[in-house]
Amino acid sequence: MITIITLGTNIGAKSREDGRAFDELRNLKIEAGVLERADGSAYLEFGGNKVLVAVYGPKESFIRRFQRPDRAYIRCRYNMAPFSVDDRKRPGPDRRSIEISKITAEALQPAVILEKYPRSVIEIFIEVLEAEGGTRCAGITAASVALADAGIPMKDMVVACAAGKVDGQVVLDLSEVEDKDGQADVPVAILPRSGEVTLLQSDGNLTTAEFEKALDLAIKGCNQISEVQKEALKKRYGE
Amino acid sequence: MITIITLGTNIGAKSREDGRAFDELRNLKIEAGVLERADGSAYLEFGGNKVLVAVYGPKESFIRRFQRPDRAYIRCRYNMAPFSVDDRKRPGPDRRSIEISKITAEALQPAVILEKYPRSVIEIFIEVLEAEGGTRCAGITAASVALADAGIPMKDMVVACAAGKVDGQVVLDLSEVEDKDGQADVPVAILPRSGEVTLLQSDGNLTTAEFEKALDLAIKGCNQISEVQKEALKKRYGE
Amino acid sequence: MITIITLGTNIGAKSREDGRAFDELRNLKIEAGVLERADGSAYLEFGGNKVLVAVYGPKESFIRRFQRPDRAYIRCRYNMAPFSVDDRKRPGPDRRSIEISKITAEALQPAVILEKYPRSVIEIFIEVLEAEGGTRCAGITAASVALADAGIPMKDMVVACAAGKVDGQVVLDLSEVEDKDGQADVPVAILPRSGEVTLLQSDGNLTTAEFEKALDLAIKGCNQISEVQKEALKKRYGE
Amino acid sequence: MVNKMNIVPEITRKSITHLINNEERVDGRAMDEYREISLETGVISKAGGSARVKIGNTQIMVGTKPQIGEPFPDTPDVGVLMTNSELLPMASPSFEPGPPDERSVELSRVADRCIRESQMVDLDKLCIIPGKKVWMVFIDLHILDYDGNLMDAAVLGAVAALKNTMIPEVKVVDNEIIIDHENMKPLPIREEVVMCTFAKIGEQLVIDPSFDEEEILSARLSIGITASDKICAMQKGGDSPLTKEEIMNAVKITESKSKELMKYLEC
Amino acid sequence: MVNKMNIVPEITRKSITHLINNEERVDGRAMDEYREISLETGVISKAGGSARVKIGNTQIMVGTKPQIGEPFPDTPDVGVLMTNSELLPMASPSFEPGPPDERSVELSRVADRCIRESQMVDLDKLCIIPGKKVWMVFIDLHILDYDGNLMDAAVLGAVAALKNTMIPEVKVVDNEIIIDHENMKPLPIREEVVMCTFAKIGEQLVIDPSFDEEEILSARLSIGITASDKICAMQKGGDSPLTKEEIMNAVKITESKSKELMKYLEC
Amino acid sequence: MVNKMNIVPEITRKSITHLINNEERVDGRAMDEYREISLETGVISKAGGSARVKIGNTQIMVGTKPQIGEPFPDTPDVGVLMTNSELLPMASPSFEPGPPDERSVELSRVADRCIRESQMVDLDKLCIIPGKKVWMVFIDLHILDYDGNLMDAAVLGAVAALKNTMIPEVKVVDNEIIIDHENMKPLPIREEVVMCTFAKIGEQLVIDPSFDEEEILSARLSIGITASDKICAMQKGGDSPLTKEEIMNAVKITESKSKELMKYLEC
């Protein structure tokens, strides 16, 4: 029930610390339907990242703040396990996880047909079991699969990937080491069918030209990952 | 309005740090009806332990979590005063008091005729004013008296007492020093009429035979304490 | 839109650290209507104090605790900006601000015609942007102007001022340095029309005679400040 | 969090007020009369000092804990007093578990100021290593039963517990603190302090308001006063104003009633 | 915070109880039979040690983190174990985000006592500088999927993760601690421990209750036992009492079933 | 906690959108035009540096506090910037007291990244004793009045306050830090940075959205850019996607509009 894929072509540029080409993704596997209790779930390994996502809903929302009269509300909780990072992380939300939860919900929202479920809530729980750079993108990618596994109707499957600048070169999918030593990181999520961008951050120093290159590269990476998402669902549900 | 009692018989075994026999309880006094505002209350001294219990209810429950359609809900809060222990305890619940509150409610519940008061709540507040080993048992024993003082209908009066292993010997009712230096502690609560067990924990290393001996000894202690509970109510309400 | 006033007469007593006479107030300016979003607002500078107040309401109260069947409920939040004091203050309420919020609400309440708005709430937000002694009085004085600016009907405009004892002498309106080195501080709020006292605290050592002198002096200061309040409203709304 | 419910019905309010306007109280007390007071000290062995105080049915257990800690940066050479109060849900159906609400904060802060500003405890003598180590004395007010006038009971209990508090001798040798638990000495106490609380009901001021009286009062005034008649603390509460005359009248009564309260501290 | 909803309808309750009174279970197990168990270790590289345990559909990820810290004042010469559990909202619609509720606290405290009292980890060997620096081992129980019997899964996973835990060699030179990450060694482990949990349903005790069985149980009993048959922990739960006979019967079954569970720890 | 109420009625939504699709705005501005901006610095004497910034009716007070503290373990030789924001309930009926909600966290984290990644403050020069003591500069954003576009106002105010910040000279003598409050020097500042925020409404991107425009936007994009045109921060928000063309178009506009904003920092 596991899909492994290695993508990218080494085209002779400066080599990266793990030997990847500038446009090469880390190893990726996605598995759908891994939990019993949740309505939908997915497990993803991406380089050293291990991420588990559960989806509950759509269900009636009892909390006024999480109710919309004309559509469903997406509530997202991104959380890191205490043992997922080098120094033990104290349990519970911190400022970083609060921000990532917010932008993850915003990144997924455009794909879901929310109007079908007024006054209800769809809950997405993202657990980072091990972190090695790029967990927010990994969480979004896995969450789409979990949403599909839960049978929630979607226009498209959101997919996320980062590009960035390392040693002055624009490269795809930064590892933890590259993120730390690099000059910029640009996480991107897209709707693959339209190519539209649903998540975009940029952190570091980039010229306009470098930024555009990073954006293009990230979108290219997203499209590759999108195929793995589809494979995972096929594995579970057949064609 | 005070009842003092010394129980147990020294049958020549190894002597304990405070000179008690292996099956001897510490000095115990219980007084019912010591507070004005509460619906029921009791004060208990047991060795160096000083415990005060107040009961409110049954009253209408406004909190959904504390409502049952067919019976009353028992809510218990075990709390230690900051000055009750050697090093000042920070006010507010900690993990230990949360666990003790839960098992205390479970220990008392089987005695109360909850079906009489659907959708209502009975609140039990246990304040440890001074702690010297065995406060959870002291709290349960005092709470039963406070419940009776509040006029809450009960099938029986739950009573609690611990046994344990000290210097390799199974003994009744461990003091603070014995608990610290001992090899095991087994707090037990029973319904004296049926002898059934409503609280049982065990902490330490015991063979099966030692455990059974400790359980028997604790039940014996419970039955002795039960008499003091009855005395306290008689003192307050007459025969 | 700014009113500056210097009050008091130096009558030859021991001089104060900032050269003021014993019955002299610090420089004071009040401006009404300084915020767009709030229903009413006022900005006040008093010596080195800078205080901003916003008022919202009366509006329907959704929180049961803040509802009265026969009148409006005044909810007050006194808060200090992290940069308002010498050592950065951690954001959020502390015990001092909780107490000041309570007594500020009680000080303002007698002036407001609460019966006009049953079941509603009036919210007063006091932000201390810079603190230099006497912020609670500054907050009350500014809050009255903000309440008036919000069009809330009042019997009178509460005004506050402190007196105290410094170097053995009873003086008006202690600065931060005087408060620290002084022997007593007596913050007072009054309804200027009736002269009745709506806030009174005393902190330090005073004989009865000294206390009475301080109280009289504070009331005198209040009456002076009251004129500046009226000026501020005239500046905004005309005669 | 507190649900302040007006649990005194309108008819009771009227009858209490009517009586008081005729200078009578429901329980037969005079306007300036306290309820029965009892004070026991040394009741908690594990506390540094302790006192159980009752004023009528109001009951507070006070315990102190001296411990060695760091002084505040702005007062490096003096000891520290910390006062905390818990309005236990045990004491009243209107008290709820959780972090201290504004009533609890006001109670502990007023009691704290009253004791601190009276300079009853000689904090200079609680310095161990200037700027580094001092005695910190925690005063915990554990409210067990609430029948009105917590302020006066809190101050009375705290003062008694402080007088009852023993601390070990300490020596400083080579920058190390040696604590000698064999040699205990009392806290350095100067003159005592008490607090008197008044309620304005109808047109009258009454001292030591009961629960029912507190529920219907229009204003409250608490006055802290030392044995030598220094006013060291004052706190007005309630929704209505007081006149200057009422305030000065309360101060006068406090001067005489405080002597009565001081007597309980002698034992 | 937890909304304990009785999501098992009355009819299910009756049918489960009826079956069990006839010594049958819904999923065909015997009264003293565990569901399928799986245990993988070393699954999280960044953890000191890790284990993913499944009992039926219940799934827990356990990770340990050894770090250097200060010992508790009353045990200055021994290392520290800290157990924390998160009932993740992912695992059940009845688990909600927020600070640990009483179920989570009970789970982590019982697992903690079971491991600590078994003396499975030789804490004496985790002292680095007596009274100053010791190894602290955090055990984090991350509950991923909840289908009943968290207790036994938690202890099994925690023991496996501890056995899987490596700590670096440390030397103390001139009062400085030198950590040698090149030389990793396993935690000092003595005998192992497991926990067996029983549910009383109807008139019977069944082992390893599923979610549905937990929802309708009248009493619960968890027993921690070491490889040498020492009872090191016990915890009763639930709203109904147990007889002494039922308790001793559960102890007997635990003695034999624990051998089965221990086998999973060998791999 | 925030109650995000859609307080803009449907009819307003339609009219604003209709106007914007015709390249007009309710307040008469062009698509790429900021509201009136004002910036005062040095307004809070007790702050290390301060600025009061207004963009239209949006008003933020920013204060900085430099203090000496410990560096982060992974960057032992550089100073620390900490950005905090308070969406004061004073500023909007939709802001409520309590711990920072997700809007407040996003605001302070985006402003923080924008300033940090621009490398505007030379943090290397804020190291006092490598690995032990560094300057920590707290930047507190106090939101006083909310009429849209907090991001750009926050960055503008923070940059102005940092430029206004003075720190005392420090010397290290015998491992002790001597702070010379007589000799104050400005923070070491390199090139400046500003942020430009766009709202997508209908088919258009507009700069500097007002409150009403924010309430109806479908997507938001904030771009941080330095004086030398380096893109140092970017954050998309909102429920709808953006095309690559829209993003690159916003970057282009930012390159030119940032010059305008930079002018306010000169004074």
C-alpha cells in the first residue's frame, strides 16, 4: 500500500548536499486510508518528513465562530509531535503552528466545494511525526489526500512544494540543512488544473528574477507531486 | 463535637517508625457539619492529615458536559492548600490532583442513588489543609460523611484506607515517612455492606500473595474507619 | 485640538523635585474623539503620562455574566503597553491591572445613567501608552471624556486625582518619583457636582489629620481637572 | 470565574434596609458591632505559621511559608511578602474553580498593602545576602466559608499567622547559606495592624457586613489602621459614592473599633 | 477537554452484554484474548527511541527524548523519567484540542507509575553529577487512533521505545560535561514490564476491551506486572465496584497473559 | 479570540466590487494609491525607540525595548529581535481581549520575518559576550485603531521605531557587563525595508486595502522589499487563489510604490 517515487533530472549544476539536482524532489511516498476512527486519512513520507493527516466531517458545527450560514468551515490544526525535532518540542500550539494552521486552511479551501455543506465544519488534523524541512507543504499535500479519502467533494487536489535559494542557486524542495544554510525559502501550493496559487510565502532575499524562477520551479514540483497523490488514491480505490 | 479513636492491636511484629502495630490505624477524628454555606460538610484528622470537605447539591447542572439525562453527575475537586506540604505548593490543579479528583468521584459514585436526580450535579470539594500520607483515602472517607450531612440518599457510606509494604512487611495505613521509604502502597475504598471495592490502586512491587494480604488488610482498616464515620453522624444527628 | 493648562499656586512651601507647589498639578491636556473605530474616545497627557481610552456601546450583551436585567453593565479593561514602563511589561492582564480595572468601573458607574440600557454592556478600554505616576486617575479622567464622546448619557463627569505625602508634607498629584519615595498615596475620584467620592484608596502611613488634608487636596485637584475635561468636549463639540 | 448572582430577594433587601435605617440589624447587632470572632494559631504544623480565623460564620485558614529567594531588583536589601488568596468553591456557590477572579485579586492585594504599608514585618531584617538572597514569606489565604467581610478576617488571620511564623537561623559562610533548622526564631514583628470594613446600606454605615448585608450594600469602605493609629490602607468598593463626611466618620469609628480587634492578636 | 458522549446506542449495549454473559464477544475473541498486536521500533530517527504500537485498530506512536537536566531535590542522585500523553483530536471525535483532560492525565500517570515502579530503567546509572546533572528521559505518547485499551498499548509502546533508546556517552572533566555523540549506548534496562487491562461487562471480565466495550463497561481494572511476576501498578476505573474475587481473578489471568505480551518486546 | 463577523452588508460588497471592476474605489483612490500616511517618532520617552504610524484611519503605536539577554543556542553570536502584536479590543469591535489569535500571530510573524530577513538591523553588532549575552530588542506593535492594512502600517512603524532606537554603550570588564547609560548610540541599521499589501477584489488588485475592502477581498498578498529591491518576505492570505500573473504584477507595483513608502522613513 506504499508508493515510492524519485523525480527530477540532474542537469550538471552545482551539486546539493544530498546529491540532488537543482530541480529534484526528495523521495516521496503517500498512503491513503491509514486510520480507523477518522473519516479520512493519509500518511506521507517526504525525505525525512513523516506526516499523518486525519479528516473529520463535514459535520454539524456547534461553535458559532466555526459556522458559516452558506458554506462549510474548514478548521485546521497543524501540530508537531514532541519527538519530531532535535530538541523536544513542548506539547501544544505555539505561534509558528498557529500561523501554519491558518495558511494551511486557506491553501486547501479553494479546492473544497464548501457550499454543499452550510453550517457544518470540516476538521483537518495534521500531525508531524518527524520533521526534516518542508513540513507545511508536506501537510497540505497529505491533507488533500485525506480529504479525498473522506469523500469530501473537491474541484481539484491542492498540492504544495517549496523552492528556494541555496549557495546562490535557485533549487527545488529544500531539505532541513538547506533551509537553515540557504538564502531564501518559497513554499507554494497550487490547484494543479488551473495552476492557480493557493499558498505563497517567501522568506529570505531574492531578486524579482530569482523569485519568479523559484515560483516556477515550485509549481513544477507541485505538478510532479500531484501525480503521486493520484497514485495513492488509485492504490486505495482503484481506477 | 470531636471523636477520637485508636484502633488495632500490636501483635509483636517488627515495630513501625511511629510505634504502631502492622494492622494499626493512626489516630482518627471526624466531625460532620462544620461549614455554614455548604449543603453538607465534614472535617477529618487522620494522623497528621487535616482534610475538609464540602458538598453542594444536588442542583441543576448548566454545563452540558456535567449533565446526564437519567441521573445526577458527581463532580469532585481534590485540592491541596499551598501550606499543606513541606515546600509551598503552587495554587491550582496539577496532574496529581486531576487524577485523584477523577478516581475519588468514581470511588464515591457507586454509593450514591444518582437516579433520583436526573440532569443535576453533586459537587464535592476536598481541601487538604495538611498532608501527611494517605490524603486521597482521607478525602474519600470525609466526603462520604459530607454527602450524608448534605442529606444525599446513599446505599452505603464509602470508606477508604491504604495498606502497603514497608521494610518487607505488609502493614496498614502508611504514614508519609513509610510511604516514602516503603516498597508499595495500595489505597482501597469499599462499600462496607457488600465489601465491594470502589477504589483500587497499587504503586510499588508486590508478589500476588503480598498484594492479596495488603488488599485484605486495607479492607479490614476500612471497616474500622467505617465505625468512626457512623459515630460522627450520630454525634451530629443523634441515633 | 489640544488643551494645555498649568494649575496651582506656589505658596512658598518646601519645593518639590519638579519645582511644583504642594497644590500644583502637572501639565495636562485632553483631546476628545481621537479614534475612528470606537464609539467614543479620548487621549490624555498628564505630566509624563500618556493615556488613550476607547468606549464601545451601549450594545447588546451576549455574555450572561455581563448582563443585568434592569440596567447596562460597565466592563472596563485597564492595560499597560509593554513599552510604557522602564522594564518591558509582559503583555496581558496582571493582578494590578485586574484590580485597577475593577475599581475604575466602580468609579465611573455612579455617573452613568445605566437604567436606560437594560441587558446591554458598555465597554471601556484604557491603554496606558506611557506611565509616569497616577495612571489610574488619568485613566478615569480620560474615560469620562470618552464616555461623553460616545454620547452615553451621564449625570456628571467623574474626575480623578491623587494626593499624597512626600517628605512629610501633604501634596497634590504625585509624580512617579514622588510616589516611589513618598510616604503615602491617596487616589480619589469624585462626582464634581455633588462632591461625592466614587474612588478612594490609600496606600502608606497617614494620621487621620493628614488623611483628611490629602482627601481635601485631591478633591480640589479633581475640580481643577474637571474644567479641562469640559474644555476638551467644548473643543470638539462647541458650546 | 465568579457568577455574581443577587441571591438576596428583593423583599429581604427591603427589610434589611428598613431595619438599618432604624439603626437595627437582622442579627440584633449594633451599627458598629462585630460578630463573634475566634482566632486559633499554630494549627498547621507544616506551615511556617498559621491561623484559623472566624468572624461569625466566615472562616479563613491562613498559612505562611518562608523560603529563601531573590529580592526584587528595585529593593535588593529587603525581604519579600507575597499574599495570595483562594476563594475556594467550597466557601460559596458563587465561587468557582479557576484562576483568581477580580474579587480574589482585590482581596489579596488590599490585605497585602495593609500589611506591607503598616511595616508590621521588619523586612530589612529578612535580608540574607544583599542583592542576592532574602527571605520570601508567602501568605496564603484559604477561604473556607464565606459569610461576608472577608477583608477584615483576611487581615486578622494574616497578622496572626505572621506573628506565629518561625524561621530558621541562617549564616552565610563563604557565600554559602547555612540553614539551622534547630534554631528557629520568630519573624521580626513591629506594631500590629487590623482592618475595619463598613457597608453603606440605606442611609447608614454598618461595620462588619454579613453575607446578606454585602449583597445589598451600595458602597463599601475598608480601612487599615496600625496600633498607633496610622491609616495604612483604604479601599472603597461598590457601585455608589460616599460623602466625605461618611468617610471621615468611618475613620473615627475605625480608631476605636481597631482596639477591640487588636485584643484577639494578643493571645 | 473531552465530551464523553455515549455513542454506543442502547441496543448495541444490550447485544454486547448479552453475548459476553454467554462468554462470547462481538469480534469473536475469547474472554481473555487480545486483538492482533503489532510493534515496530526505531521508526522516528530524531527521537532517542521510538515505537509504533497497534492493538487492533488502536494505534500509538511513542517517542523518547533523553536530555540533560537537574534532578529532583529529594532524589538528587538518580535520573528522571517523564511521561506525557496527548489524546490527539485525530484519534477520536471525542478528543478535543487543548490542555490534557483527566483521561489523558490518568493514562500518562498510570503508564508512568507502571514503568517507574517496575524499576525497568536503572535510574541510578542515569546520574551524571550527583545533585546537579542527570539524564531526564521524556516519554511522549502520541495517540493516533483510538479503538479502546489505551493503557496496555501505552505501556507496551513505552517499554519498546525505552528499549530502543540510545544515549550518548558523557564524561565529566573539570565540572564540565562532555557529550560524545559518536558513542551511543542503550539505556540501562533491567526486567521488562507490561500492563493488562480488564473490563467488567455484565457479569464477566474481558481482557483488552475494544472501543465499544469500553463505552459500556461498568468497571475497569489495569494491572502492571514485571517479567518476574511482581505487581508494580494497578488502577481501577469506572462507575461500578469490583469484588475481591474479581480482582484476584484478574491478577491470575495477568500472570499468564503478560507472558504473551512480553514476547512482542523481544523483537 | 476573534469573532470574525462579516459586517459589510451584501449591497456594499456589490457596490465596492462594481466600482473596482471599473478601476474606481469608494474613497476615490487609484488602484495603486495609498491613503494618507503620517509617521511620528520618539513619542514614548520610556521606550528605546517609538513611532506612531497612521495609514488612513489605521493607527499603530510601536515601541521598542532593548534589553540584555541570552542568545538562541543555534545563533550564539548574534542579537535577537522579538516582534509582538496586540490587536487591542480598543481598535475594533471584532478584536477581543485574551491571548493573541491567529490574525495577531500572523501579523507579528510576517512583520518579524520581513524585518529579520531584510537584515535591516545588523544583529552581529548586538553581540556582547559571544554565546552568553546579547542585546534582545523587543518590538511591540500596539494596534490602536483598525481601518485595514495592518501589515504595511506595522512594518512601517516598526522600521521607524528601530531607526529611532538608542542603546547604551556596553563594555565587558572581567566578564562583567558595564552599561553606560550616559553614552547612547543608535541601533546599527543597514538598508531599510517596507511592505506593500494588495487585495484582490473582483478582477482587480488594489493596494493598501481599507477595512471595507479587506472585509470583501477574495485574496491578499503582502510583499516585503528592501531599498535595493530585494524581496525579503511574502505572505498570501484569503480564501481564493491568485494567478502567477497577478503575483508578478504585484511584485512590479511593489518595486515602484516601495520608493514612496521609504520617503516617510527619511524624516
